[in-house]
Amino acid sequence: MTQQGVRWTADQVLALAPDAASRKAGSKLGAAGPWSEAGSSDEGTVWGLCKGSGSRPYQTVVDIADAAGPAYKCSCPSRKFPCKHALGLLLLWAADEAAVPPGQTPEWAAQWTAGRRERAEAKRAGAGSGAPSGSADPEAARRRAERRAERVSAGAVELEQRLVDLLRGGLATAEQSGYGLWEETAARMVDAQAQGLAGRVRELGAIPSTGPGWPVRLLEECALLHLLGRGWRRRERLPAGLAATVRSRMGLPASADGPLLRDRWLVLAQYDTTDPRLTTRRIWLHGNASHRTVLLLSYSAAGRAPELALPVGLSLEAEVSAYPGAGQPRVALGEQFTPPAPAATRPPGVTTAQAAARYGDALREDPWLESVPVTLDRVVPTPDGDSWQLADADEDAALPLTPAARSRPGLWRLVALSGGAPVRVFGECGHQGFTPLTAWPEGPGDAVALC
């Protein structure tokens, strides 16, 4: 059940948008002008009719009581989820209670909401029954796993030879040969069913000619690839946690079989990354009781937004289970006991020195780790020559921002929020610096998404 009278912020609504164009179009529809017969219910349904280019208005309904994030239905032809009409309706609901008053749900909206909730309940009941599929064959699965392990091992050996050839010929040859050689190598790793190696090879191929110091960065990445290949071939001798991390880094599938952890989870950040084939959504959660920061991953085909959406600043009570691997923060979302609702809680923060130490400690368990989730307390965004850093307000220490963070509009939202005063910032701390994702003012105030 949603809490009527506890409305989302505009930032929380716009965090649901699948792209920048949808955010812009949805913002234009966040006023009462194009809407009629808009309303909301105590059961968590928001609906309205939006005037479009045709003679009939678009019927738009949003179920905000779904524990996995809001669900949408609109009669417009858009293939985006949520479409601009759903975003506009939610913006109107968030900003003006009088424009979307409590009322009786119309039949067209009630039928859709009831139907999807019945299907969701049936799906949960089926998942909880534990009924065997009847097609599972453990022996066949074991043989498939063995065959895949053999192919991955062959791919690791081939990659090792490529790295040896590179070092014998000198790093300068990497700049001369261009990206094609590494794309071919990555394709070979895909054939070997070592998707993790393929991804790292593509990153390696993009390093040459990327500015001063690229040979050092290339050598570092070669060393990490060499270490990963050696770790795979000697995985039987590794501690169980590190062996699971190596399997994960190689790209082998794994199930979230860790013990269930129930907590009230605060949504710290949500952002998408894309490549030509896939959109990956990362959602960071912080447990109020466990004080754990965990990561949800959701995927979709390129050009489409993943279904799971949890706007920053909301919290929900739910169970999660961890994926295998030493120090891995990734979890799977299990049963949800409450729908996402606005929360005033904030995660505790640390100093910049403590954040750097936390990343160093994590590298002992996972040498290939790019970053760790960290909340910094009382830091001030400060120019540092041509760059920026987050400086401790109470200590003579700072963390540089990553190159990616310096090029995003979120940096200027962070600077505006701070205004020279300390703020609390959640983000990812790694070898390239700190990437801010969400910030809170020192006094009362809502979370501000920076990504």
C-alpha cells in the first residue's frame, strides 16, 4: 500500500526516464494543462487522460504500489517505458495534490491494475512452490559445465599467448596494430565462452593513444588479464571465495545462493550503461539494519530500459540473496514486503582517507575490482587546476573525481547543492578517483541524483 500524502520528488520521477529525450518530453507534460480526469487511489494507482494529437486522449495509468518499482500502461504508441505521458502524470502527481486528487479508480485503470497484480501474485506463488521443472538433468548439466570450462581454459591459454607476443614485440606495436587486433581477440574469447575476458580485452584495445601515460595503463591491464588467466587455471587451489570471484570475472554464470537477508533498503543510486547489445541498470541499496551496501543488476536489449526501476530516495522492505565471490556486493532481489516509498534516512559517511583505505582492502579479495561503494561525509567539491576533487571539510585530505564524473552535468548539480558548504555524497571509489552518484545537503533536504 502506498502512503497517500507522501509524494515523490521530481528528481525521483525523472530518474525513471529511459533517456534524456523522455525526461525533457515528460517534463513538458508535468503541468495540469493537457490532463483531465486525473486521480489517485489509496491502493497506489495514479491515472489520467492526456490530450494528444488525435481526437481521443491517451489513457495513462501508473501502479506505484509495486514493490519492484512502478509499472505503466498508456494507450499511446510509444515503445518507451515509461513513456512521456506516464512521466508527466507522475510529475503532476508529485507536484500538485489538487491536480491529482484521491478518487474512485476508473474501470479501465482498475482492470489493468487488478490483472497485473493477479499475474504478479501467481508468479510469486509459482516461484515459491519449489516445483521441479521435470527437464533438469544434473548429469547433463555437469557435462555442459565441464565442456564450457575446457573452452574457457583454451581461451585463457590463447589470450596468454597474445599477451606474450605483445610484450615481446613492445607496447608500441599495440598503437600501430590498431583496435582491430583486439576486437578479433575479444571475438575469440566470446567463442571460448569467456565473456568476462572478452570485455576486458575490448577495454585493453581502447587504451593505446588515449593520452599521456597510455603505455603504463596498457601494461597494468595486461598484468590484470595475466593474473586472471593464471587464477582460472589454478582455481582449484584458491580459497573458495576467491575462486568464485575468478569464475565471475571470467564471465561464468552463477546463482544468488547466499542466505536471505531481510532489511529496509534505501535506494542510493540508479543509473544505466549501454553498449551496442545491452543496457545494464545498476541500483545501489543500503540496509538500515545490516549497514550493508549491495548492488542490483538489471538488463535489457540495447535501446530499451530495464524493467526494474527504483528511484533514488525511496526505501522498501525486502529480502536479498548474495551472489558468490569474495567481497562481491551483487545481490538478487527476493520477496518484497512493502512498496517503495519516500524515506528521510541517509547512509552513514566516512572520510576520504577511509574511503581510499576501503578500496585498498577490497582489492585484496578482488584484484580486478574497479571501485567500491562509499558514502563520504562532510566533503566540499573543490576545483583542482583543470580537474575537481572532493575535499574533507575537517581534514587535510581529498579524493579526485574520475574523468567521467568531471564531464557529467551531475558535477554542476553537486557544486550548486554544496555552494561551498559540506555535503554528504554517495558514489563509487576506485583507482581512477571518485564518481559521485547521489548527494544530500548537510541540513534537511532530499537526496539529489547526480547521474
